[in-house]
Amino acid sequence: MDHGNPTLEVQAQLLRTLAHPARLYILQLLRSGEVCVCHIQAVLGERQATISQHLMALRAANLVRTRKDGLRVFYRIAQPHLLEALDSLRPLAIGAAGATARRAPRLRLMPSRGRCTCPRCQASSA
Amino acid sequence: MDHGNPTLEVQAQLLRTLAHPARLYILQLLRSGEVCVCHIQAVLGERQATISQHLMALRAANLVRTRKDGLRVFYRIAQPHLLEALDSLRPLAIGAAGATARRAPRLRLMPSRGRCTCPRCQASSA
DNA sequence: GAATCACATTCGCGGATGTGAATGTAGTCT
DNA sequence: AGACTACATTCACATCCGCGAATGTGATTC
């Protein structure tokens, strides 16, 4: 069923999932490999629940996968082509800068690339 | 200003503009060249005002350009790489089909590829 | 087993978005 | 000029999304 063109709704759903600066930034964070939630939280400077909600959205869209290691949960990109597709879309955004740009959630990043207690952060804090 | 990472908001804005099945379909319609509004209206089967609003959103994002010819207004893709970027994003949507898929505006297309009085439609009605 | 940590989930509110109805506007025709 | 066509714009309402607050869950440590 869905005789006509069913994928348009699905594609729009994917785009809505991507259409938030925090989620875009999280995906960029995962570019270099898997990252724990506490790390994302430290860098983004948003509340834990808020970040968890964004991660939930990314999971629901099958864009990321998780791995539990003790108390921590590590997130990684599920579909490798995702970042390439986003990269190819980026230059178009520059041309669209003049758009109405209503909401603008303003995503303030932590100045010092916040540290958490995860191994990754301990390693880079040398 | 905007020291940190200002493009994330702009990129999210672009994605939100794209995140609607009607607008995605309009962009696909424009793939083969410029198309008048009456044609889009005939194919999409939505109200004229609704379509005009979607076109307004696409214009605000600099994704399409217009050309007036008499009473009609012809729309065309402004940035050629847009469709490529959307194509590269499409396979990811298939994997994301299991997403919550809340709204789903359901975009019903006209069965017979509706005709309007524009030259393009007259030509193909042979 | 009680406390704690790291993360997930639910609920409710405010702001943003989509759509229908009505109206406005520029161009064409007679 | 008046009527008509093709399209744009505005307003109001219903819906959706993001966020804060509060709570739940599983694993760890003492």
C-alpha cells in the first residue's frame, strides 16, 4: 500500500529529526568515534534530560547506536553516509542564511570544551 | 560575533525548511526544469494558498528562484547541488522508517498527474 | 541493601509551524 | 474601465516541537 509516493513523509521525518542545532552538533561530535553521554553533556552545556531527549530522537530515527559500558552509554553513528550527506547539504545553508530564521535555539557551547570523567576526557586533559 | 559555531542554527533552519513532504515534492518536481505554480497546484492537489506558502518558505531559504511570464510565475531550483544532497540523504530515510513518524501530513497526489492550462501541460496532454 | 551515579522517560507549558478562509495584487482580456 | 486569472499575503486556529521539572531505571560501590 501507500501506492503514490510514501517515502516523502519518511524523508521529511528524517529531516525534522536533523533540523535542530543540538542534534546536528551531537552528530558532528560522533564523527571522530563513539562518545559517552556525559561528554556530550559537558560540551553542549545543556541539561542532561534535554540531551537525553535529543539522543532519543536520534535513536528513534536509527541514526545512532548505543553501547553500554558499566554506568556509561556510548553513542556512535549508525549510518556512515549520514555525515557525508550533511556535509553536502552544508554549503546550501550558507546561501540560505538570509532565511527568516525564526526560532534559533542559539545552542551555547561550553567555552573550554568541558571535561567529564570519562576515559576520553581524562586522556585529553593531559 | 557568533564566535562558537554559528552555522549550526543556519543549517538547522535549512533542514526545517526541507522537512515537509509537500516542499520535498515540489523540489522533485523542479528537477526536470522550471514549473509554473498552477502545475504544482494541479499535481499536488493542495489549495493554492497552501502551495504558495510552501513556495514562500522555499524562496525565503534561497532554494528556488522565480520568473514571471505574463500571469504565470515559474519556479526553478536556485542551487543545483540541492537535489544531489537530498538524493544522498534519501537512503538514510529508509533506515529511519521505524521512527515515531508523528505528524505525517499524508500528502495526497492527484492520480492522473493533474493538468493545468500552462504550455507544459498542454504539450504533454497529446 | 542503601546510597550514588549515569542515563532515560514522562508530564506540562510556551513558542513555533501548518492549514483553511478570506483578502490583496499584478497582469490580461474585452 | 471592469472582469477575470494566477499568484501572494494575512489572520486565526489546531497541532507539533523543545525545554524544564520531576521521576524512573539499571549498574556500581560501600
